[in-house]
Amino acid sequence: MQKATIRNNRVWFFAERTLIYALIAILLFVTIAPLVWVFSTSFKRNEESISFPPKFLPENVTFDNYKFVLTDPGLVHSLINSFVVSIGSTILSVTVSALGGYAFARFEFKAKNLIMSVILGLFMIPVVINIIPLYTMLSAAGLLNSSLALILTFQILIIPLNILLLKNYFETIPKDLEESALIDGCSRLGVLRRITMPLSMPGFAIAAVLAFRFSWNEFILPIVLANRPDSMVFQVALYQFISIYRIEWGYLTAGITLAIIPVLVLMLVFQKQMIRGLTLGAIRE
Amino acid sequence: MSNILAKAEPYLFLTPAFAILLVFLIFPLFWNIYISFHDVSFITILKNWEYSGWKNFVDLFSDPNFYTSLKITVLFVAGSVALQFGIGMLMAVLLSQKVRAAGTLRAIFIIPWTISAVIAAFSFKFIFDYNFGILNYILQQIGLQPVGWLIDPNIVIWSLVIANMWYGTPFTMLFITAGLLSINPSIYEAAVIDGATKFRSFLHVTLPLLKPFIVINLILITMWSVNFFDLQLVMTGGGPLFASTTASLYMYRQAFEFGLLSKGAAAGLILIIINISVAFVYLKLLRR
């Protein structure tokens, strides 16, 4: 009787494990198949990429698609724009958020809770609703089609999140170090720069990677605010690209792969910390 | 003097961040209302904007395409939320079952969420292509007719839901995983000692504890699906005709495709109301 139950349990256990792994395998396939397919196509010649029946692996691996994308002056220019805008936006947001996060972590002031809840509330505002007013505002200011317009507007995607992230990080650093420096006559700003910041580098790294990810991937704000050939970023250029080279999937898949690389590399490097940061960051979308 | 300065100091630290948020996030919300009551189009944008009363809203509500867009939004949001939540929950629960290499698997499952929506859209446009897409190829291999994934007005919205499922599910997985990790394992042990089966302990112990996470997750993915139109814009442009134009894309198309900025702003205002209602309904559910 006892033995039968144990055997029964064991059968159940194996059945359950098999089911779990089978489901995971299916989900894994669905997750990566589209990207593998795109990646594989980017190494095919254009005739091959639209050949029917499709070939799962390129017959003759070619780098021509990448060569095309990386030598097209418009696309290269847009890649440079993407880097300029993303790096500028990252630096601005991390600086501004560090100041804000520091105020929450180290000062006691009247409106602290109120301002904190306003910032949490700002998380919930969907940014797309602002595209029309932002368009008219930046048009009136003569800032349409400039990198500055993108760098400034991207901040609304990033700042609330990064203030929270950096505030939490600053709070893990003991106050004593700062206090002795303050007594020595160092200003608050000096303390933040010379003591708190060097100790919070991991926190700054997460904030910077998240800021870069949001800036690099953003599409709606750039397509509305900077869609001229000289000011467009890579995501917008790829979108325009499809109307010019309608079925040149080889070129397009190469462009897609290139667009994925910078963020994917950053994510892999900072994988563990990112998962935490992303959970918070997700709220922004 | 130094006392006043000391009191003002935290506010000075907050000023740059708040100035940016005020100008580019909070002020535009009100500016949007102003625009929706004036006549602003690509033609009049640099001239004086004339007050137009409720005209933009009358235009909006007499446009059959607007009603279509609301209907399509309901389908898109319901489909996206159901699939993203269902599968995201499944992923999170599966990975919490003492699976080998759970960390690596989690990192892989997150990949779709780290790439841009444009990239996701292009990838699926490629896969759903009527003539050259791999999906139609597979269908034909097993003896079925090819499907007009992105060109059939009755099917297109469901193709977009599938793309959105792929793109958005990792977030739910992350969020629910965070929730599962926050539950103290000793609670399960207690339930198992009391003789509860795994399934029953999940139903009666885990789910109730997860409820706040589930509700917030649902609010976020619902609002996200309402406002999100990157996929539609890239994959179909809202077409064929208006068959995949959700309300947020309708707003965009009115403003930037047809140049009717104030009609778009009026649609934006309706969108804000939809967002607030969604948050309100779910929060009511959470309280209960």
C-alpha cells in the first residue's frame, strides 16, 4: 500500500517535470524563433531571402546586407544621430536624476512625500498622449528636427524612474562618511560628487543603461519630432527605409540586427541588475 | 540667511528634474486641452489659432472611423491583455518550479522586451508577409490556404495582437516573478504540511498573496495596450483602410497623417479619459 503510493507519487513527479520542461521548450521556441529567423535572413542574398520555399539557413553566407547598411550615407548618419541623442539623453537624465534622487535620500523637507507621490503618479501618464502638444510647442520654439528636442523630450520617459532608482541606491550608503566631509566644510554638491557618487557606481550604471535603452529604442517621439533625413534617428530611418526598399528584406534584417546589438550587449553585461531595474522601468511604458 | 538656504537646498536639488517634467510632461497635458478647443492644422499651425468651441469634438464623434477605432481598441486591448497576462503568468510560475538554469531562461525570455517596438514590428511584418512570410509557407506545406495576416481586414488586428503578445509578455513575467519572490516560502511549506496539493496551495495561498501584483500588472498592461501604437504604425500603418487603427493610432493619424492637429488632440483627450477609467476600475477591484 505504502509502496504503491510512493511509486504513484514518483510517476506523478516525472509527469509533472516533463510537462514543465515541455512547456518551457515551447515558450523558448516562440520567444527566440522570430529573432533567429531575422538574424539568419540578414546573412542571405536578397533573392534568397524571398525565395519560396524559404531556406532556414543561408546557403552562401554573405555580409553584403551589412555592407549596404553601413555604407548607405543616410543610414550611417541616422546611426550617428542615434548615438548622439542616446548618449546625450543618458548623461542629462542621470545627472538630473542623481540630484533629485539625492534630495529624497538625504534631506528632510516639508513637501517630500507630496513630491514623491507626484513623481510616482507621473509614471502613469502615457507619454504618447503628449505628442501633439509637444509638436506644437517645439515647432513654436523652432526646435523641431533637432537632437536637442529629442534629448529633452526623452527625459520624460526616464527621469521619474531614474530618480527612484538612484534614491534607493543612495539610501544603501552609510551617512557617516558624508557627515564628516560636511563638517570639514564640504558643500552638499561636493559631497555628492566626491563621496556619494564614487560609492554608488553600480546604481549609476543601471540608471545609465536603462536611460540608454529607452533613448535608443524610442520611436514615436522621434518620428513626430525629428523625421527629416538629417535629423532622424536609426529607428525612424529603418521605418522610412521600408517605404523605399519595399521588399529588400536582406537589407532590412541586417538593419534590425544592427539596431538590436547596442542594447543587447549592455543588457548581457548588466543582466542581473537589469532585471530589477527593468521591473521598475516597465512601469514607464 | 543660511537657515533659509538650508531649507531651500533640497528644492534646489529637485529643480532641474522638476523643471523638465513640468515643461515636457505636465504642461502638455493642459496644452492638449487648449489645442482641442482651437482650430490647429498643419496649415494654421504658424498662424493665429482661432477658438473653435466644441467643433473638434463634434467632428470626432461624427466620424465613423473614430467609432471603428474604439471598437478595434477593445479587441486589441482584450486580446493583448489576455494573452500577455496568461502566458506571462505561465512563464513566471513555470520558472519558479525549481527549474534548471532558471536565471538563464529568464534572461532569454526577457529579450523581446529589451528590443525596440519597431524592431519587433519589422520582424513580425516579415514573418506575416503574404507572399514571402514563413508562416504562410508553413501553412501551405501542411496543405492549408495562405492567410492574409496583415491585409485581411478581419484578421489583421489579431495578427497585431500576436505580435504584441510576443513583445509585451516578458514584462508580465518579470512583474509576476517579482511578486512570487516576495512571498515567503515557509507559507507554502505550511500549506503542504497541512496536506494541500500543489494546485490547491497555488489557488488558495499563492494567488491571494499575488493579488496586488496581478492588479497593478493588469492596470499597466491594459493602459499600455490602449496607448501603444508603434506596432500598428510600422506593420500596417493602421490599414487596410482603418481596420487596424486603434484609438491612439487614430489620434496620431489625424494629427500627423491628415494634419488635423486639433482633431487629434480631441481624440487624445478621450484617450486620457479612457486611461483614467481603466485605472479607476482596476483600483476598485483591488480594494474589494
